[in-house]
Amino acid sequence: MSGPGAETATHCPYCALQCGMRLRPTEASGPGAVPVEVTERPDFPVNRGALCGKGRSAPALLARGVRLTGPLVRDRPGGPLRAAGWDEALDRVAAGVRTARERHGADAVGVFGGGGLTNEKAYQLGKFARVVLGTANIDYNGRFCMSSAAAAHRRAFGLDRGLPFPLADVPHTGCLILVGANPADTMPPALRYFRELRENGGTLIVVDPRRTRTAEQADLHLQPRPGTDLALALGLLHLVIADGLVDEAFVAARTTGYERARAAAMAHWPDRVERITGIQVSQLRRAAELFGHAATGMVLTARGPEQQSKGTDTVGAWIDLCLATGNAGRPYAGYGCLTGQGNGQGGREHGQKADQLPGYRSIEDPAARAHVAAVWGVDPDALPRAGRSAYELLDGLGGPDGARALLVMGSNPVVSAPNAAHVTARLRTLDLLVVADLVLSETARLADVVLPVTQWAEEDGTTTNLEGRVILRRRAVDPPEGVRGELWLLGELARRLGVERGFPADAEQVFDELRRASAGGAADYSGISYRRIAAEDGVFWPCPDPAHPGTPRLFLDRFATPDGRARFAAVTHRPAGEEPDREYPLYLTTGRVLAQYQSGAQTRRVAELNAAAPGPFVELHPRLAERLGVADGDPVAVVSRRGRAVAPARVSAAIRPDTVFMPFHWPGAGRANSLTNPALDPVSRMPEFKTCAVRVERAVAGEPADLAERAHRAERAERAAAPGHTADERAAG
């Protein structure tokens, strides 16, 4: 900021749109005061000034009574957390790490990162794991978000960037198929692009088991059974082939593998696909005609088809539909993925994933290892190999071959991981759990050491939005005195563990090293600088040198494969990891609601958002409700092979009669991820969040009130007892 009242141009801390906003200082003071307010930033091209309620209310998290303001440590297992100084807290972490390594080896220390961390933090965290800890066991919660789409993208095109074109291209396509996405709730400012598409004469097809607010905007809504998106994509490809709508010239000139993909698709004839998906043949034919006859077409997927144990193949089949119709590698056409987390794109490019080094390089590639090791000043042979994926890392905690100490940064797996009760139990077995967060999340409450860290408005750093646009967040306000940045704390831990250099706290200095480490990689940031980002409203990667304009649109000349051709995926439908049966006769699918975000650790602390979405619910069809004798608002229990969740019923004809829906933002009795299935995609290692077999029953008398109120009381009491919270909050507990 340049002076009193000056505004700081920055970006929202939440979803992957990374909407532009301005922060203006306020004159408020005292407990609960919010130091800045949000104003619009209409010049930023992605959101053009529009913000959702989460973005507008984001400064509420900066209030002193909401967030942590000093380190916390636990003196004995099961004992309370108490206030500590930074030296004591970091010494405790360093001692625990040394003990775990001495007793069990380097891989006994694990790191679990987050898709909300800036590029600088993600890069430095990966470097810290490999150089300081020497561990292979690092992964992040983005494995639960984008990994299947990323794997399919790389397999088809040789490169993974969520959208290979700017969002501004969307209104200009002829037909868009939106699969398993509800941007009206998850990224509301993006909804204007789909409205503009229809205003321009284009057609919108939405694929979703629920009639969401997004589906209500569609020209055609396809409502498949959960877990059958692969069959649907193959059925549409079958019809495109059968009706002579294949772009033969494009297939011949720019692709490979079509004949095998064609044979696989022809085994998915319309009647068979109707039986699998529950979608009538007439609707299938209508969708194929709309897409196949359009001058240009796009398919955008989100978590619906991706969070499945066959998510990579499912996305591959939707890519095949684009390739067969010539809708790839040309303007206003192509396949893309709507990234979820704020830095879900950049977070997976620079070293947080178990199998990757910066620049989206493979950690198993000798040339990649040599390049990055040279930047880091270490021997390539000293770098560990690929480690365990996110769920496998969590599942192995405390076991014979698993991590005994874990650093969690920017994630809340107690709420967000599949089979969450099991993951919580594994976290409790650790010799040392360290959580760096801005609030006392459910995972932080289990920790031995809690490290309070800065927020988006209190620091500089870059993120990469869903378009591949690298943008710049700017510091607008100073953090509380006892709060430190993650870059600083990683440097302090590195020094305590014997590495004196290479971990600066200055974000721009870290970014400059990231540029060198990414140079020549798939995600090449070497031509991007803070100055360029600020001057150009973001720079699209790849950008291999300062004179390069950046790459808003990929693949126009060639795909990023060795021969320049896109590759079809010859895939076939297979059942979900768990299908309904006599004991568990229904499908469960999970997702988000408008007013909450991810595990809710932040948004559940904002009064405005809690008023709009105060707690979990179970959405079920009126026919199912009638069969159960349940009315709207009655407590019901959803039971899977892994657990039980209790929440009020929300009776709605918007959902299929064979399916129930739960949002996943809440802990306690209504935790949806107590139910979800950790079955993993064999390629991406994505867990199957989006479908599992459940039964629904009336809750036991007193059960929801007892469980929910007990959890709520415990949450309030622990938050109020934590040092740094206000007297008013302690009294409320």
C-alpha cells in the first residue's frame, strides 16, 4: 500500500477462478475488527468485478478472534494445547523429525500439502521435503481434486493444463457439455460465461445426477446414475461415429489410436448405455446430435467424472469425443477441466506431488532430476524417488512402513479425506503431528504442534488459475505479531535440521528460483516475473523467456506429444469400486454448496456464510422419503460400509430416486467423508469420492441431537480454550 486509504489489487483466496479484487484498509479496531474491506476490480478479465459471497466476506477471516495468533504445543498425548513461543514450537518440531529419522529412516517423516498454497510455498515445500528431510513421502490434497483429469490430459495431449484456452473463449463455442460441474455454486462468477454462450446462440448440455442451479440453465440436462459417466461418454461417441459425424480429416492429420477407440465405443450401443446410465436413448441421441453438428464444441469436466476409481479413463472417453469431432487444437473448441482449489493448477506443477519435480517434471526422469538438482545445488542421486499418493500416505501413517511424523500445511484431512474416520485414527497413531494453518482446524486439534501462518492478504505470492494464468497476490495488511509465513517457518526448520541456505522467506526470491527450476519443463515459468504479472493481469504458461507473450491457447499447431499428435484412449465401461446391493441399495454422491468451501475450516468461521449454510443435510428424492416415512427436516442416518453420518433430510425432486447427496464441508456427526470409499484410480490414485453404496434410515431417537450437539459443543469449547481467542469467544464456549 502507498498510503492511508490506498487500495491493494489482489485476488480472492478461494476457488480456481482467482477472481480479482481490491482491498481497502478500514479504521476498525479492537477485538473482532476486520482490517480491510473488499472492493470490486472490474479490470481483471476473469471475473470482471463480480464476486461471490465467499470472496466478499473473505476479510472476516483476518479478525483476531477468528484465527490463530500464536504457536500451540501439546505437552503429552491427549493433553491440552497450550501457548508457546516460536523457538519452542520449532525446536519441538525439529527434535521430533530428527527422532523419527534416526529410528525409522528418512521416509518416516511425511509431508501433506495443499492446493491453496501459493506457487512459492508449494515449490519450497517440495524442496524442503526432498533436500532437508530426504523423504519420498510428500503429496497433497490436490490429489483428491485434479489428478484424474491431469492424468488423462497428459495421456491424450502430452501436457496437463486445466483449461487449454481462456474462459473468455467459452461463450464463442457452438456446443458445450459440462460434466459433473456446478459452477453456479462452486464458482458463481464463471456462470456468466455459460449464460453468454447461450445468448450467442450456443447450446449448453449439463451432465449431473442432480438438477442443480447450473443444470437449470441448460438446454439439455442428462441425469445419469453416479459412476456411469464413462459409459455415457462412450455412448455419445458411438452415436457420433454411427451418424457419420466424425471429422475424418482432423482424425487423420492430428491424432493417433482412433481405430482402437472406435472399436471400444462401438461396444457401447444406445440401449446398453441407457441400461447402465438410466438416460433414455432419445436424450442420448439428442446430445450426440447437438454436439456432433455444432461448428465448434467444448467438453468441460469437474469432480463428478474425475473423483472415481475409473476417473482417468472417464475423462479420456470425453476427450475421445472431442478428438473424434475435431474439437481440439483449434479456436473455441477443446477439452478442459474446471480446477477446484485456488491454486490447484500451480500446486501440482512445482513439486508437491509424490511423483513430480518443479516444472511438471517427473521425479523418475534422470534429466529432470539433474536439472532440478543443479538449481538446488545438490547431487541428483540424493533426491528421493516417487513416494506414496495422498490417500496411501495417510492410510500408512503410524504403520510399519509408514510415516511416524507428519507435517500438514494448508489441508484438513480429518474432514476432507475419504474414509475419514480411518484417516483420523491413523493421524492419532503418529509420534509427531505438526499442522501449519491459519485456524484451529479439525486436523490441527489433533496436532502436537500448531503453527499459525499468514493469510492471502498478509503476504505476496503467485497462484495459477484454472486457465493457466499466473497471477499475483499482494500484501495489503500486516499479520498479527505472533503469526509467521510458511516460507519463513520452512527456512527456520531447515536451519534447525542442518541446512543453512536455500530457503529464503522472500516470496519473489523464491519465485525467481522456481523460474529457473521450471525452465525447459512442461510448465515453464522462466519468462514470467512479478513485474510482468502485474503489468499484464497475469501471464499464461508456458512462457519460456521474458520476450515470450505467454500461451493463452495451447495445441493450435501441435500437441505436446513426441509426434505432435493427440492420442485417443481405447477405454471401456466398468462398474464403480462399490455398487449398490441388497444391504446398501442406494448411491451416495457428495459435493459443495454455495456458501461453504472445501473442508469448511475457513468458511465455517464466517457468520454470513454460516447463516446461509449452517450445517450438513441429506438430499433425497420424495419417493425415497415417502418410503422411509421421512419429512423435510427430519433427521436421517446415511450408512456405508465405512461409517454412519446423521443430518437433516432435504427432500427434493432435483435428485434421482436411487441417489442421495451430502455436502462434505462439516465434521462431526454429519461428516460426509465418514462414508466415502477410498478405492483408487489405478493411474491417478484418485479416491472414489463421487459414488459409493449406502442405505438411508430414520435416525435413532435422540441420535442426531446428541451427536451433533456434542460435536458442536466440543468444537466451541476447544476453539474458545485455544490461546489467542477473544474473551467473548471463550465465554461462548
